[in-house]
Amino acid sequence: MKDPLSNENLARYEVPGAPADFASRVMERIANEDVVAPRRRRWKWVAGISSVAAAAVVVVMVSQRSGDAVHDDVFKYKVERDTKHSLIRNEELVRKSDGKAEGWTANTLIAAQPAVMPGPRQVEPPAPNTEAYSRIDDNPFITTAAHPLSTFSVDVDTASYANIRRFLLQGKLPPKDAVRVEEMINYFDYDYPAPERGEPFSISTEIGPSPFNPKFQLVRIGLHTQRIDEAKVPPRNLVFLIDVSGSMNAPEKLPLLQHALGMLVERLRPQDKVSIVIYAGASGVALRPTTGDHKDAIRAAINELTPGGSTNGADGIELAYNLAEASLIRGGINRVVLCTDGDFNVGVTNEGDLTRLIERERTRGVYLTVLGFGMGNLKDATMEKLADRGNGNYAYIDSLAEARKVLVEQAGATLVTVAKDVKLQIELNPAAVAGYRLIGYENRALRDEDFNDDKKDAGDVGAGHSVTALYEIVPAGVAVPAAKVDALKYQTKPAPAANAGELMTVKIRYKSPDANQSKLLSRAVMSNERRPTQSVDFRWATAIAAFGMMLRESPYRGNISWKQIQAMADAARGTDRNGHRAEAIGLISTASTATR
Amino acid sequence: MALAIERSATELDDLTLARAQQGDTAAFRQLIEQYQHAVFALLWRFFGRRARTDIVDDVGQETFLAVYRSIGRFRADGTARLSTWILTIATRTAIKAVRRATPETLPLDEVADVVAAQDSGAPGGFAAALGRALDALAEPYRITFLLRAYHDFSYEEIAKALEVDVGTVKSRLSRARGQLQAALKEFEP
């Protein structure tokens, strides 16, 4: 051997590497021993990548603020396929380096992290997945002759869509039960006609082909409420009930919320009031009811929120409702906004007591909104239930853009409830419809007799909201798939000439926000309403329904393929003012290759 | 003769580093995962026959805690490599640990077994012999040689890490090589 110290020889002296749990143990010590890291500088934004179809180098721009000066840094960032990062959409801040990063959508690339960063106390949890979803079984086909009525409560929630997006951006398919098709459809804006004078809703219907079975048809029912001018929004009394437990210490949780609240503060008017109640190990008032002209005080309270401790939601929620009542604005919007990652340990109070409290407060005019944050610990089912009991809505906040949508854009007008306890009942005409299936709204089903029962609670609709429901219709003469009952023997064939040509009648019951008695709207849908081509909105809702059914692996999805869904969605982009549809198209593409 | 055995891994990307400097624990964890093996390789060879799983692990932990405390001071302006910076901290932590320990209490020849077990290829026993030869070097020579040969440090980087001047680094390296070559003579043809 010539050189005993050749590279090759040196390499023979092998030594062990670090044990597999080494990094975890170091991180634990950092957390437990309170190791302090002097931080170099504070960022306003931290960029990150969601998930890309292929490894790529991207360039992201990060703005940081020191005092009044804003300084931009540009980072090169290598992303592997399936890289996971929390992210916030913010188009302005993204630049793509080589244009080769296939499979991402340009508007889903940046993660934001507000300037106020909590101390580096949290250990990356080895994260057992503790997300909980209620089981959903797709609504089956029903024979019209046996069951001509279909009744359900409206749903303006959109949380499911944002939650699905979160999974897909990580390159994973969401759990089937996390997919609520109606919430996906209702996430998007549709160009429905404005309501007639004096009526809270417009009802529009459209008939087209079913993408799931060439012999079937789809009927789209769209409700739309009047928009309210921002200036005419009644004064707001918002009590934020914020979970500051240790689990909220992640960039996409408390810091994101703080950032979003900061944006909301900008929009507050002197007649608006904000209070903040925090809960964790103990609960307390972080901000007494403060009017919108004291923006600095509100901002200071928001900035001081720091996570720590375990969660006990019950004390906090009582405190929040007490504050809301103490500062109640008659004729205004009074709302408790619960912000949590769902680790909602109800502690001394059980869930039953909690829902009773929420229901009682609802009758006093204080409604509940639930905002879900973060991932891995999301108690989706509990949160949706709580919001429903409180006449409220439930939204999942996965990004700054979503936070802005919910807290800023919708915190004004859409918090004005235009109609409460809104129920839909569809009566199908057996002469024209052999069978039908309601797409989505599985956990919104009502008994037929509940429709006229004003004591039965149902969903509420705010100003400027639209609600869409799709029915898949089996025309008369076509066999109903897997119909659960035999043809009825003793029923007379109903075909009254007066109703000839009617496919169905859509009935809506609703109450004015302060009324106890419901009003009825109804409208017949004629078979000959079907046009040779369908509107962009119809095709979009259809594509999204197909997207959802595919994610759910619905038994009713027929032979539809990802490719077809993609093509349908592509052709139904419309004007897409806010880019939501483009984003969805990107998600469809991601889903087509993702695995569970 | 610089050998990039432990340098095959690329440096941590800028953004993750910047995040770690912000106190982002997930990013710091990534940093550990990126550099832990290089740190362990340096420590195992540096402690040589006195190496023991728990000692190396302790010093490894101390190293990354020190990195965590001072990561904000690392200048990510391209003039220094993060790997060099971290291995410098590992070097100093290891030297301190050796000076703290009393030699009598250290176990004997454990590493020789490890090395012998791993030394499968020809020339027979070379790795064990190299290990012994490295152990026989005085500590300043050994660490200088390890940083240069296994971790791709430049003379200047070694000088900075050990707080000596570049001339000293060069003379230590040449003496270390001379001694090692002499000790490994039997493996020459």
C-alpha cells in the first residue's frame, strides 16, 4: 500500500453515527431546561413551501421589520417532493426561481409568521394524530314514490374545504370523513341573482347533466342573500375567546391568529367593541371591552398573548359570555369568537353542559363563531357541533389569506345574520323523478316534520352568503340504483295534470333574525328549464361535488376520473376574482396523485 | 488529501437556518438532523479508545445546546460554512470534556472492539491500527488531523477553531502525518 493515509484508507475507520432519537432528546432538553437562544432578528414574514410535485429550488422573499424600516431578504430554498411546511398564501411575496416547480400553484406558496413570535419553548411533538371526525355516509338514492320529501338544514360552514386543502398541500389525501361535500361547494362565490326587494333570499335553480351517470340529471338549488354595505353594518361586540395552551404554540396557530387579529383591528370603528378572554391552565381577561377607537390598546393586548399551560375551555367560555353580555349592544352583532386548535378539554363542565350554555346564550342574542387552527390535534366534530349550537359558523384557518377572509372580509357584513333557522324541503314529483340523491349535507338532514316545526333549530345565513345544494335526479322510467324499497303496490300512480312538467318544488323556511315564527318561500322547478349548456357556476359546483365525492371515494361517483374532474373544473373557472378556483384546480391536480 | 467523508451531506438551506435563528424549534431540529452524524463521527474518532456511547452522546448534546444558544450569532453571509461552525463548537466542547475528565476513570479499549468489529475488508486490521495510531497522537495533533482529513477544514478554519495560528496548524499536521505513517508502516507494501 502506497499511502496509508489515502482517502480510501481513512474511510475504513468507520464510527457510529448519531442514534435515531438524538435530535428528539436534544429538543427535549432545550424545552425542559429553558435554554435561551438570543434571536438574531424578528421577521414579519417567514416563507415556506407547501408541497410540490417534484423537487425544486425556489426563491422566496421574506420581509422583516425593525422599527419602521422593512428589509427584504431573498432566500433560495430547496424543496424536496412532499416537503411539509405550514404555509400562508400571499402571492406578492413569492418568486419562483427556475419555473420548474411543477404541481404547485403560485398562490399557495408562502408561509407567514407574524413578528410576534413566542419563545422557542415547544418541542416538536412526536404527534400522534388525534384529529377526530364524525363518520359520514353518503346520502343514498331514494325512490320518489316511497319518499317524495327531502329535508335538510342549510350549512354555510366552509371549514371542511380549508381542512382538505391543508392535507392536500402536504401531499396527502384527507381522511374520508373530513370531506363534507357541501362545505366544499359553499366555499366558492357564485353569481346568483340578488334577492327581490323585501325578501332575504333569492332562489335560483338550474338543471344539467350528471357527470356520474349519463342517464341522470343534476339539479342545482342556489340561495343567495343580500349583501350589506360595510358602512351599514351594525355595531359589533366581539369577544375573542383564545386558547393559549401550549399546543397553540406553532406558527400556524397563535401567531397566525395574532396576525389576523391585527388586521381586524384596522377595520374596527369607534362603535365596535372588542374583548379578549384567554384560557389555558387558567382563564382570564386579556382585554376588557374596548372600543374601536382605542386601537393601540387592542393591539398591545393582542401582542402580549403567549402560549403556555393546558386547556380548560369551560371557565373561559363562561367568562367570555359574561363579558359579551356585560357589553351587549342591542341591535348589534354580539358574538363570542372561540379560537382554538380543538384541544378543548371541557374540564369541570361536560360537553352537554357546554352546549346548553351555548344554546342559552344564543337565545339572549350572543352567537358563537368557532375558528379552528393548526393540525394534528383538530377536534373537527366537536367544533362544528359547538358552532351549530351557538347559531354560529365554524371556519378552519390554515393560512393568513383564510384568516383575512374570515376575520376581516366576513367579520363585517357576513356577521349580520339575515335569516336564522333556514331549512330546505324539496318535494319531488314522482311523475317526473323516479329517484334522487342529495349530494352532501349528510349531517344536516332533518326529519320531514321538522320543516314546519319552528322549535327545531337549523342553520343561519349571513349577509352576502350563498348556499348551494345539488340533487342527482333519476328521471322517471330509469331504474333507481340500489333503491332500498320495492315498488309500492297500493299507491295510486300520481300524475296530476296540473303539475305536469314540474320536476320538484323547493320550499324554504326561515326566520328573521329577531323573530320566532318562520316564513315560507317556495318555487317550482320545471323539467323544461334545462338548457343545452349550463352556466359556469353550475359546472363549477358540479366539478367540486365530483372532487369531494372522489376524495370521499363515494360509492356514487360512477366512473368519473380525476382527469374528467380536472377538465370540468378548468372549463368552469369563470372570472375567478379572488383566485379561489385556480387554487382548487391545483388541489384537484395534487389529489389525483396523492395517497392517503 | 482533504477527505470529504463527513461532508457529503449538503449544508442546511438558508431558509431553515434563518428560521432556526428565529427560534423556530422545528427548524432547529432539522439543523440537528443535518449535522448530528458529522458531529458524532468527529467525537467518536476524537475520543478514540476512551469513547463510550454515553460520553459521546453527552458531548453531542452539549454541542447542540451550545449551537442552539449561539445560532443567532452565526453569520449566514456565505463566508463561513455552518458545518464548519458547528464542528468547531463540537471540537471545543470535546476538548473541554476531555480536560474535565480524569483519565483513570475512563474505560479501556472499548472502541478497539467496535473498530475491530467493523473492520471487515483488507488490509486486515487496518482500521483498528489506524484507530490505535490516532489514539497515540497527542490531543492537539489528533484533533488537527481529524478536522483536516475527515471534515474538510481549511488551515485557516482549523486555526480559528483551535485558536492557534496557521503555522502551528501546518506543523501539527505534518507531524501527525509523519507519526501516523510510521505507525502504519506495516501496511505499506
